[in-house]
Amino acid sequence: MNIAHHLSEHDIKPSYQRIKIYEYLYKEMNHPSVDTIYKKLVGEIPTLSKTTVYNTLKLFIDKGITSTVTIEDNEVRYDAIMDAHGHFKCTSCGAIYDIKYDFKDVAMNELKGFEVKETQVHVKGKCNQCLTK
Amino acid sequence: MNIAHHLSEHDIKPSYQRIKIYEYLYKEMNHPSVDTIYKKLVGEIPTLSKTTVYNTLKLFIDKGITSTVTIEDNEVRYDAIMDAHGHFKCTSCGAIYDIKYDFKDVAMNELKGFEVKETQVHVKGKCNQCLTK
DNA sequence: ATATATTTTTGTAATGATTACAAATTTAGA
DNA sequence: TCTAAATTTGTAATCATTACAAAAATATAT
């Protein structure tokens, strides 16, 4: 995918920092925190500021190309995948896995008259890698 | 329900503060934050410390009589209902509603070999009260 | 009942994520 | 090039949460 083009399509001027941040989010698929993104990119962009990472992610969210995962820990994680999907967080190693689910099955009849904008499914436990250790 | 007894059953000594905090959680059912609990109870218990609220909720969680709802906002909310259920958060008024759901419908086949301990379903949008205003 | 040990509560200081804000830099337009 | 607008940066402020030790309350032993 052409990242600069993808940003432009969503009304975001493709600056160097924005391209790098989106590229990281999109390629790594590791649901990083702001700190993880910052630490990784400051090697390539020595002048990078954490504030820029915050600003940029907020912009991405406004423009609808990034979503947040607040599975716990008072630390927000970010995700470039916008399809409805859930997350599994391993309480042992901290990794976050994507899980597909079909939400139409989940009883939503209680929410009649409500305007649903966003749905998140979070599952916590231990991943198979940690279990087999 | 006899709260002192309920606490004792779960290996928690029923001190005055603990009873009051659990009582608030159980009766109000409003998924309060630490700050909400503190502000409400400090009228009745003028010497109450916010640290006590934190300590007490952590103890309740350890003993399995309280769960957390981290739907967003970097502010943890607490819940005395321990049955599996989801939450709807109104982005307009901030209220959190309980929603029942049948989790067996949600595709969990991807999590074979994983040990699932906890599941949360979060829905965001606008509640009917805010929509009809 | 008194002294002692244990538990609980409290207050203050520290931590860590996030935001506010203004200056510096970069980019775009005349 | 010169000027205006947008973007980035660094520092300070904010806010939830935790660490920690002293104070208070409760339980236990003499």
C-alpha cells in the first residue's frame, strides 16, 4: 500500500513523521503504545517528539484510519486495522492478538433505540506460547 | 443482602470503610470511578482517604467480588456484578449501561489452546435518552 | 485490663501517561 | 524570495494511580 496516498485520501497531509508513524502501525500490527512507537522511531527520526506521536495518532483517529484498544493498564494501544475485530491479551507476556468475531450473534436487542457507533470485544488469559513453556 | 457477611464469606474482614464502599458499589450499580466513590462517601466518612478506596477495590478484585470496566478514558470503573455481561457507554452523557449477551455465540474458535480468563464486551454510542433530547 | 502484635487506614510524595501551550521549524502560496 | 499557514518540538501542567511509612484501630496474649 502507498502510505502517503492512503493518508491523502483521508485528508491528512503526508508529512515525514506521519508516514513513518502510520507505516509502523500498519506493518508491525503489534498494537503498540505511544511509548513503543516513540522508542522505535526515534532511532530513525532523532528529533521526534512524543507530543508528535500523540498529535498524529489523535489525527489518525479523527480521520478514521486508526482505532484505539483500551484493554487495560491505563495505557492506550493503537491499531491500524479498522474492521470489527476483537483482541486477546495475554496476561503473562502482554502480547495482544487479533480475534475475529461475528457480532450480529451477540444479543443487541437490549440496545433498541440506542445509536451504536463502536464495539469492542476483549478477552484476557494466557496464550498458547506462554502455556506450553 | 448482608454486606458484612458477604465480605466475610470472601475472606475480607468487614471494616466500616469496606462495608460502605461495597454497599455503594452494590446499591448504586453506576460503575463508578474511584473519584466518584470517594466524593460520595467522604461526606459520611470525613476521614476517608482516596488511598483506602484504591486499596479496598484492589482487595475486592483479588477476592473476586468486584470487577473492572476499562471502557476508555484512562479512568477505571468498578462493578459489583460478577456475571458475564457487557457495557454500553454513552459518549454524550457518559452513563454506562449493562447489556446481557450470550458469549457462546462469539466466535472463539480462534482461541484454541489459549486459556481464557475474562471477557469484556464494550459498545459505544448514544443512549436513547440523549438521542431524544 | 494491659501490653504487644497485627491489620487497616491515612496522608504525602513519587510515578507515568496524557494534555496544554507556545516557540521553532517546515511547507505552501503570493 | 517573502509571508502566511501548518506541523513539529520541548517544557510544564494535569490527572489517575501507586509506593510507602506513620497513625489509628483491632485482635491476641499475658
